[in-house]
Amino acid sequence: MKETLASLLKPFADFCFEALNAIPLTGARIIFILVMAALAFWITTFKDENPKNLPEYSGKPSGFLLFHDLRFWAVCILVLQIVLVIVFK
Amino acid sequence: MQRLSPIDIAIVLVYLVGIVILGYFLGRKQHTETDYFLGGRKLKWWMVGASLVVSDIGALELMGVSGAAYVYGFSLANYDWLACLFPMVVAAFVFVPFFWRARVYTIPEYMGRRYNDAVRVLVALIWGSFMVANLGIFLWVSAKTLNVLVGWQLHWSILVTAFVVGAYTFMGGLRAVVVTDTIQYIILVIGSVVILTIGWMKVGGISGMVEAIDTSAPGKEFFFDTILGLDSGYPLTWPAVLFGLTFVLGPAYWGGNQAIVQRCLGTGSERDAKKSVLFGACLKCTIPLILVLPGMFGAILYPGIEDPDTIYPTMMAELLPVGLTGIVFAAFLAALMSSVDSYLNSAATIWTMDIYKRCFNREASHEHLFRVGRVLTIVFILIAMGLAPITGKFEGVFSYFVTLLSMFQGPTFAILLLGMIWKRATSTGALVGLLVGVATSATLTWIGEDLFTAAEPALYIAWWAFFGALVATVVVSLFTQPKEWSAIEPLMFKKVA
């Protein structure tokens, strides 16, 4: 039973292995960067958090408000991840 | 390995007694299940963020990640970077605010509202059993570690760990878990930085390490690499990281694990819940420095260790002077306890809210549920104490049991995700999807060695189990009747800030 199942699935498993193995590491790195960049872009399409509407931020200068937009921090984290992928081989 | 000096023992005792007293004070004004299971929804976001991170670093991770870095090098950083940062951002903007708005206590509770009670109870039983079984394993691994490190008898280690964790979790509930976790995070970072600094000086920094490691030696060719090919023979190759960790197990953990999500639900606002996960992600960026680098330094300082998992305790014992050993040992205990307290509190929450209240006492008062939660906390720590030695005797069986239960993570995440984003997903589809996903996982695990050429097949199995559950849920849902839109609309994901 086990051998039969393994022999049935093996060609597909080998195909997946070969296909992924054919992608060079530079390509893999680009895939990771694109995945992170796509998420960062998607996060920026969320509605503006507009911290001006929160009582604790009323009257604060607008430059200060950027740091209270959580989308900004999410993008920073993802950019850092992209930098790590680029810097470390 | 070594005995603690009286000064070290005093530091450890102060730490242990201190967190039990803290648990007592934090639990004094708790009267309802919201106080006990969600900290009264008054938890500080930065404490929750630190708690999320330290709970992720249990005994297994502390020993395992450093040990694996000792053998495989820098690619282990992917456990904290590629496997966590992407899923944590997704969790912060998709899952956590979504659950917070739904005002649920548990993820099975959401499943019950979105699908039906059968899905709720099934998922609750799976997660509830998984957590209680894991408690026994955490205690056993902790005891074994303490035995290696300071020669403590196994039964004494189990008793001390279970008593301390059980006491502060029993008295203070989630609030005690989060506050003690925050303290444990600070102690853990201090201890790990000490080991990192001393290791750094001994090795001569990064440049000294690069010079000392012979990357032409067999098995060390990719010691400094993070993105690895399938033919490298290393466990964390890039497809395993991308498909297994980044896309499935990472989001399933950060967005679908009760122990993680529950403490975010205890924050005072939806914005605080998001902030807690993003803050946790910021802290996560630093974890490879305190876990992976010491393991890599150990490869130079102590080559040829028989069991690589003992590298962290070895460095503690060999590098640290009296006094500092006590601090780092307390940090080590902190790491052991942070996972136990989280799973203990979450197991009590699931069994109280999704099994006891749902199946046996729907009209239970807030005060009654609070008392049930406390009783279950005691019951589960006692069960874990009983399971811990059995884990040692039948390690293979228990490892298999936990592997079996962990197979549910991918499929459970698949039906959770579809329930959130696809209005056509039905309860029959979810049940079938869950079963198909688990069957896929079990089958692939069974024939794993004959099928997978790459190392670490579990990560690929997680992907295929998730994919199988996703496809089965979609297909069956298309042939079954969905719920009315008006009934599920509040339970569907909406892109709001």
C-alpha cells in the first residue's frame, strides 16, 4: 500500500523538486523580495488610519502623526526584511 | 554539567518567588472570565508584544535553534525572519483586528459563529488536546534540560516548574501570564546578550568567526548563507521556508494559534491589538542575534559536541562567572516557563468557553466560568505533571501524538482563512476540508521518506495539507447551501484600518 502510493505520487514529487531546483538562488531571492513588497503595497491600500481622529493625538503636528500610522511601521518591518534578504547571501 | 554557586541559587530563588508573588497581586481583583482569560481587556500593547515573542521561545526553541545553528549556521535565522515577519504583519492587519472586532474569546468560538457548533467543538477538542499534551512535553524537556545543566533530579525539576507556573497562572490568569512574560523577556535578553558578548569576544567577532569556519569542509559549505537551494541538503531550503513557513505554518501560528491570538484580544482597543503584534515583529528582528549567533560561536569554541542541542547550556556553564550564571539561568527558566504558562492559560480558556460552556452549561454566570477556568488550570498542570514522565518513557509515542496533532495546523488555518474571506464557504465544506487536510498530512507523513527528496519534509507536508484542505472546502462548499449573507456579514474580513 505504502509503496503503491509512493510510486503513484513520486513522479509528481520529482517534478516539483526539479522545477523548484531549476530556479536559481537569485530568482528565489527575487521571489522573497516580491512577496514582501506585494504585502507592503497591499498594506498601504488599507484606509488611512487618520490618528487625528484619536483623542490622544489631537493637536499634534502632522509629521509626528506619520509615526502613529501603523501602516508605516508594517512597511518598515517588511522593508527591513527585504534588506536582510539582499544583504545576507 | 555544573552546580550553581550560593549566589546563583539566591538569584534564581528571588526570581521564582518574585513571579509567584506577582501572580498573587495581579489576580486579587479578578472576578469574571473576561478578567481571567482576557486580562479584563486592559493589557498593555507593549507587554503583549514582548509576551508574544518570549512565548515563542520555549525550551525546545532555545535549545533547538542554537543547536541547529551550531550545525547548519545562519540559515536558522529564517525561523525568526522569513517565517515570522511576513506572517506577523498579516496577523496584525488581518487576523487580530478581525477577531478583536468579533469580541470572541477563542478561535473555535469564531468558527462556531461562522460555520456551526460541530466545527467549533471539533476544532476546540483538537486544539485543547494539543495544548494539554504539549504541556507535558514542555515540562519534560525543561526537566531534561535542567538535569543536564545543573544536575537537578527530573522529578524535582518537573515539580518546581509546574508549581511556579501553575501558581502564578492559577492566581493571575492571562494578566499574570503577560506581565511575567514581559519580565521574562527582559531577563532572557539580558542573559542572552551576556552569552553573545562573551562568545563574541572569545571568537573575535563576525570576522573572527568567518576566518575560523572552514566553508570548504563537508557540511559547512552554506554555514553563512540564508537562502539555500534544494540540493544543499540543509533543512531550511528556500521552498521549505516560503511554502511551509512563510505561507502556512507562520500565519497559522501568528494568526490562528489560540495561545498567540488570545493575549492580543486582551488589549484595550483594536489599535492596541495591532500595535502589540507589530511591536512583537520589531522584537523578533533581534532574536537571531541572541539565539542563532551564540550557536554559531559555539561551533568554533566547542567543536565536536556529541549533542548539538546542549550548546547553549554548555556555553552558559563554561563562559559565565558566578552571579552572571544565576541571571542567565533565571533567563533560561524564564524561557522554559513562558511557553508553559501561555499554553496552560489558553487550554483552560478553550476547555471552559468552547467545551464546558457550550456543551454542558450554557447559562453559566461570569463568576462561575471564572472559577471553572481556575479549576481547569490546576487540573491541566496536574495532568501535565503526570504526562511528563510518561513522555520520557514513551518518547516515540508522544512525539508521534504531537506530530499527529500538529498536522491540524495547516488544515485548521485553511478553513479559518476561507471562512473569513469567502462568503460561499459552508460548514459541511469546512468539516470535509479539515478531514481531507488531516488525511493528506497523515498520508504524506506515513510515506514521507519514500516520497520527498528534500530534507525536512514536514514543511512541505504542511503546505500540501493546507492546500488539500483548501481545495476540499471549496469543492464541497460549491455543492452545499451557504448561510444567509446577513448572518455571516459581520464575520467576514473587511479591509479597514
